[in-house]
Amino acid sequence: MALLLPLLLLLLVMSIDLGRAFFGWITLQNLSRIGANYAATHPDLSDWGPTSRYQELILRDAQAINCEPVAITDPVFTPYPAVFGGDATVSVTCSFALLTPIAGALVGGSLELGAASTFPVRAGCPDCEAVSGSSPPPPPPPPPPTACNREPNPFVGLSVGGARNAWTWAGFTGTFTPAAGADDGRTVTGRSINQVPDADGCLPHWTTVTVVFDPLPAQPDGACPSGTYVPNLANMTVGDAKTVWQAAGFLAENFLPDGLTGNLVVVTQTIGPAEVAPDGCADPASTVTVTTKTKPKADKQYCLVPVFIGMWSADAQAAWTAAGFTTSVNFLAPELLPYTIEYQSLVGATWEKCGTALTLGPNPEGTP
């Protein structure tokens, strides 16, 4: 017994620690398979960091083992960049803490474990061959459809602020000069653009415009000799018109009629009780009475629909917003959230109006 007991104890402690280490290695192997499978179905992702869905899936199953820290490599795609039919390889390592001092004395205080798995890439370019070296790049997305943006006509006679509104509401995204500021109440007398309209009068939405406007009458001291310079409010929103009216030196309560809402736009203005002097000035106590129309809706431009198939539902809204869309994503079967997206109502890599609605979900019965 004295001869066999040390050997039996050694076998016991080795079986305890080696059994635990073998269980940890099996778990690491599963972790690497989870990561490789996810990478094979999401080869176009750019974020594989600690906060990504990729590491979240792997670390969720790593909590069952006494092995830390868990080091996860970014997926390695062969060939690179990833193509359909290529390989995605993921490696996971950790430091396994031994439980018994005898085992620790034999192999050290910890045991380094590692595992790697390779899965075939099942997304990406289906027509590309997985060959060594570079592969054909995926085709570029189609160009946006031709949207006919027509220049608001006329600018002449509008206020600078009103002309800026007209430019934006017509769907243009190019720079409007001057920027919002003290000149918004001046009257536009002309404009210049950096593009030439086609035969139908269409302009690209990125066209820029610069307007010229009537200057204030030249006065030695810059003062208005007969009161306050009257701003032009034409085509401003009611809220902006009130701000410009007050900034010019008139009383806010003398902007009539009362109770106008923010979805209205100024059409005409009448100064009272006295008329505007030839030098463009009026008494600071003068009132302005405006007529209005309903504010038009700005024309929405086109945005490129992302490919959501295979994406984690928690990442969908961020991808939708990053593409420029202004709506919220609708999810089918909300009781199943979160889930991997298998259905999207809009075809990926196509152009749609940026205000278009989108529905995502697991594959509904009867939906291709």
C-alpha cells in the first residue's frame, strides 16, 4: 500500500486535471467552429472586434470552461478577399488553470490550449472561383436611377432664406450660397449654378447654386434713416420669418396673424400702418401681415439597400441608417427577436427612395 498509494494519487490528480483540460479543449473546438461558421456566412463584415456579434457568439459558450483569457483571432479567408467557396479559418486559444498542485508541479501552473476550424464560405460572390491569389472583385452596385431635379423657378423676388428652402424642397443636396445668416431677409436678384440642365431641364441633385441679392442702401453710419430695414420674408417658413422679422429690429408681437403653425410658408407680406419708405425702411413699431401656403415636402433622394440576409437582427437598424434611409426597420415575428435575418422586403443592392419602409424577418411561409 505504501508503494502503490503515491502512484494512485498521481493517477487520480492527473485524471482530474487532464479530464478538465480535455473538456476545455473540446469546448474550444466548438468555439472555433461557431466562429468559423459565422465568418463563412458573413464574409463581408468589417468589424470582428470585442463588441461584434462574431465575438459575442463565441464568448457566450466560453463561460462553461475554466480557461481564460480566451483569445479569438480575426477570421482568415483563403483566398483573400473572401469569395464563395473559399475557406474561413478561426483560431481560439486560452490558458487553462490546473486544479491540483501535483499536476501544476509537473506541467507548470497553467496549460495553453488552442483549437482551429475551417468552414467553406457560403456567401459573397457565387460566380467567383476559390483559387489561390486574387479573385475577381464582386460587381459594383448599379448606379442610382436618374432623378430629375428641376431648379425652382423663379428665385428672383424670393428672400435668400426662401430661395434656400425652395432649393432644398426641390430635392437638391448641393451647397446653397450664402449660408443661413444675416442676409436671409434680402431679396434675390439672380443666381448661378455649376451644372448645365439637360433638354428636359433636369439637374443632378448635387448641383450647387450661388445667389446674388440686393444690398442694403449705403449709409455713412449703416443706420436706417427712417426706422428699420424691412426684410423680405417670401418663401420662408413661418418660424424662420418670425426670427428674421425680430432680428431686423421689429417687435415679435407685430408679426400677424397670430397662431400660424410651423408647416406654413410665407407667400406675401404687407407692412402697416405706414408704407415702406423708398430707402427700404419702416417704423420699428410697424406690423407685418403675411399670407401663407402649406410647406411642400422635400423630395427624397435614392439610397442603396443593404443585403440583410444572414445578418443578425440587432445590427439591422444601424446598417439601414448608415445607408442613408430615414425610416425605422420593421421586424416580423418580434417574439422571436433576436434572430438571423432570412427575409427582406426590398432586394439588396438596389436603389430605393430614402424614405422607403423596410420589413425584415425569418423566412415567412410562402415567401421566396
